[in-house]
Amino acid sequence: MSFPAILVLEDGSVYEGLGFGKKDLAVGEIVFNTSISGYQEIITDPSYAKQIITFTHPHIGNTGVNIEDNESDGIYASGVVIKDLPKHFSNWRATQSLEDFFIQHDSLGIANLDTRELTSKLRESGALKACIANSEDVGLVAAREAMEKFSGLEGLDLAKEVSTKNRYSWKEGTWPHYKETNDERSVVAIDFGIKKNILRLLRKHIGIVEVVNAQISFNDLMSLKPDGVFLSNGPGDPEPCNYAIELIKQLLEINMPIFGICLGHQLLALSGGCKTYKMKFGHHGANHPVQDIDSKVVYITSQNHGFAVDETSLPSNIKATHISLFDKSLQGIEFKDKPAFSFQGHPEASPGPHELEELFIKFKLLISENAQKN
């Protein structure tokens, strides 16, 4: 079922490999991910929309795919680049191969490439526009044309494209025993590209969880009578998401408890008057050290973002709480005068370490404290 394929980069590089999945083409910004495990969760994370993921780890697909580990209902990554496409898979939970999973979801990947050499290139050049294509039916010329038409992620609002169309309730707790709280407090999760494990942890620690569309109005949100609002992860550039920024400003004005992750962190920062910027190659992996500025404790975290908040732009009422020990970029903020905080990485993991699950407990306490004040 595999076929000859090419990977074309905007710097003119062309790589030949073995295609799998749909026999067509896929365009996006190519990035690298250093995670050793969790490839299923990564490719189904909506935050990877319009991105092609290069996996540095050579063993991708060897444990197959199962029905439980998806972080959404489909593959959101535009494509993947892997070193080898395994002929066999083995895991007691697996139900199909990675190749069959790509065929099922009409997605495209390319194998038989030196992904570490490609990663070295991306570290030097930064993230690039790229195209994976079936070299027999599509060809080099069409692949280059498709790549050149892609505008890149900067200035691109993807949150409204991947967000749920309909509001729904989430009732599942965390694995393996589906642990959930008996607390009846209500949190509204605004879906900018939310992952399922975030919802599980909100159900575990907070209470009732309602998931809503990214473009929900202030009045519609408040009609749900939330005790707190969660701002989810998501793909693309945060700056064009004016609808979300304006909504968050309204929520800050009424002192609504707010917790943001990833894109939600960036949107909260923008709502508070901060600025964001496009990173050279971003942070994508499950082994990133992040330090709590006050306690000096270092956490190993899961990361997936190509934009960041500019720490120098923080106004006096917002303090930095966490920094990356890779490049000193800002990883967390907290309002001094509002019940609102956020984190750039992924404390929900899936995949990755669970060391910062405590942030969900912090959100629970923030909701409780605000309820006592009111």
C-alpha cells in the first residue's frame, strides 16, 4: 500500500522516500518533535493543524494504534515524516497499524528519511513551508506549486476552524479508573482545539464540564452560569483571534476565574495587553525543562507551540511564573489583580510527564476562593 513519495521544502530541498496513507499531497509548516512515545496522541492533537511533524525518534508506528489514545476524533497534523515504516506492530492494546490509521483518516506520511538530519536543518533554518506528495501521480512541479501557495502559520487563525461546532458536556474522568470529582462546580471550556485529556482532568478536579465553540459570545457563555472558564490549546497564530481576545477581556472585567493552556495562555496574555511572537522552530516534545520562577522547582513538561508571549511586554499587573530552561522563553503568567493564570506547555500531558497536573488543582482552588469572595 506504500508508494514513492517526495518531501519538498521551501529552501529548495527535495527528499525521496516511501509514502503511506492517501496518494495525494499535504502542505504545512514542517516542525520536529522529540517525543520518544505518544505518536498517536501527537498526530491527533488539533494544535498540529497545518503542520507536518518530523519525528526525531526512529521507532514510530511499532506499537500500532488503539481506540483509546486519540486526543481528538481524527488526524489533525497535515502530515508526518518518519525514519522507518514498520511492517509489523505489536502491543496488547493495538487494533490497527499506523499505515492503516492514515488510510482510514485520509492522511499522508513519508518514511525512509533521515529525520535527525532533517531536524538539524530545521534547527538552523527554522520551521519551513513544506509539501509531501505522491511522486508518481502528483510530481515535483505540482508539489512545489502547492507549497508556494501556502501562506504559513503567521497571521493564520485556525482555532475557529478546528473548534467544535456544537456545545457538549464531558463526563469522563482520568484513566485507568476514570476518576472524577463529586464537586458540582461548573467550568466552561472554550474549544480552540482542545485535547481529550484536558477534559478528563477538568472532570477529575473541577466538576461539571461544558465545551463550547471558540466564537461563543459573552452572553451565551454567561448563560451557562460557569464558576470558571478554561481556555484550551489550539493551532495557529493567536493574534488574529480577536473574537477570543475580546471575550476574555470581558471575562477579566467581571473577575471570572480563568485558566489557559498553550494557545489559551497566549490569548489570555494578549487580552491583558501583552504581545506574542513567532518562534524560530518552536517547542515540540515531551522532555522540556521548565522552571517555576518563585520556587525554583524544575518540571519536565510536554510542549507543542510555535508562538510565544514576549516577557518584555508584560504590564505591571501581570507577573511571569515559569520559564523554559531551553531558551528562557516565557512559560507561564499570572494576573496580580484578577483570578487568572496560564501555562504555555501541556500539564495534561498525553503524551508526556504529569508533573504539572497541580495546575488543575490550582484552578480548582482559584474557583473556590472566588466563590467565597462572592
